[in-house]
Amino acid sequence: MTELQSRSIEVTVENVEKYEKSAAYYFIKRCIDLILSFMGIIVFSPMMLMVSIAIKLDSKGPAIFFQMRVGKNGKLFKMYKFRSMVDDAEELLDKLQSKNEMTGPMFKIKKDPRITRVGKFIRKTSIDELPQLFNVIKGDMSLVGPRPNLPHEVEKFTEYQKKKLLVKPGLTCYWQVMGRSSIDFDDWMRLDLEYIKDRSTMLDIKLIFRTLGVFFGDKNAS
């Protein structure tokens, strides 16, 4: 583990109080997170078992992998995903940097050669994100919140963009239901900060239902 991975990333935001919500909001949000995450694990457990087997049969490496991501207040945590890339994907990244199609510190290309056959399907359907239900139960993430970034990405954030670290990251947010890969980095950050400003119990519930509506076959997933 590098020095970066063993510490939190400093977050300094002026007038942080204006982004705070009531204690009742946080309590209800946590209850929703726990109830729906446990239900999701029960409902999707047969699917997760089959996906795990398919991944192992398709390519070498573990079915589930983790990455260090940046959470609330800059705290780093292990985020779980079904493995959708070859086992040495991180090592191959440097060779592909020149083909990056994403603005800002993010990396994404439409036809990423590191993605496996099973990986293409589980990314297209967002099934690769299901293990993050365990992150929600652990309290590292919420069902609704800005998607968590990698440490090296956050280190390139402006002070304005670091405001997204004021809340727990989530499985879904505005970006997830409004275009995903078709949205550039600056608009992604803007949407995350809009959510932080607008968040409420009703908005969280609406985003959960909208996410279920695009869960399978999102044409912008990659």
C-alpha cells in the first residue's frame, strides 16, 4: 500500500455548514441504505453467484476485485466490484493513456481492450457494481451519492470539485441516470455538486427508482 493509499485526502471547503442536512435526513437515508441493500443482496445473490462463476471460467483472476477509492471527507476505502477486465489491467493502463477519450483526470475509452467477454456484459448491465451493496452495509458508501473517484483523480480536483467529498459516495446519482459515459468530466462534477446542494429523502428515492429503470441495457454504460 502506497503512502497515498494509507491516508485520507485533505478536504478544505469554506462555509461547509451550508451543505449540511438535518439529522433526520441522515437517519432516514441510513435506514433506506441498510434495508434496500440487504434486500438487494438476497434478491440478487443467485445472479451474483452465476456471475462469479462466469468470470472465473472466462479469464484468469479473482471474480471480485477492489480498488482504493476516496470517500466522505477524503477517507480512503476499498470499493468492491465484479472483475470486468483482465487481471493485469492496471499494468496495461499506461500503454493506453494516449487513447483516453475522457476529459479531466478520468480515463475511459469505448473499446477498451482490457475488458473481458463477460466484462462487456456486466458493465453494460451495471451488474459489475452489485458487490458495492456490501460497501453500503459497511457504511463506506450510500445507495445515492456521487460516484467515488480514484485517489490520483481527486488529487487533480480543483477546490470547487473537492466539495463532492462532503458526502458519502454512492452507487447512483445524477450522472448514473443522465448519460454516464456520454457526460464529460466537468459536467459530471457539476451534476455531483448539484446533487449535494439539492439532496433530500424524496430526491434519493426518485434517483433509486430511476436507476432501476436504466439498470439493464443502458446504452451509455461502458
